[in-house]
Amino acid sequence: MIVSLGAYVPGTLVGFASTIFFELRKRNTINYINAFYRNDGVLTPITIAGCDFDCNLSDFKNIVSNLIITVEEWYDVCES
């Protein structure tokens, strides 16, 4: 997932039980996403490629739109 978001740092090993957190936040009337990577208990902010750390929700949706699969696609992949 971290590679898909364009936030991979070469040479970094992904640890066992590492996690990516997404926070949906709102400032005034604007919704935005903050992403964090947790590895070995250390929480690190992630800047998603094509966005600032405070990534506008609409921009985030456009960036990840090619990563989202439908329920039908999921069943096709999982049943094969």
C-alpha cells in the first residue's frame, strides 16, 4: 500500500504488523486526509504522491481511484 501511495522510501523494510492509518479531518468547510505509517511502534507521517500532508479529500479520491476495485472484481480475484 505504501508503494501504491507513492510514499515508499527505497531501502526501508516493512515490518511485521506494520500499519497505515488514515485520519479524516475537517478544517473550516474543507475535508482532508492525513496518513501515517506505524512500524515497530514508531508513527511516521506519510505524504501521498501528488498531495501535501493535508491532502484534500477530493484530491485523495482522484489519486487512489485507480487502486479501488469493485466488489465483483474482488470476488473474481479471490475465487480464482
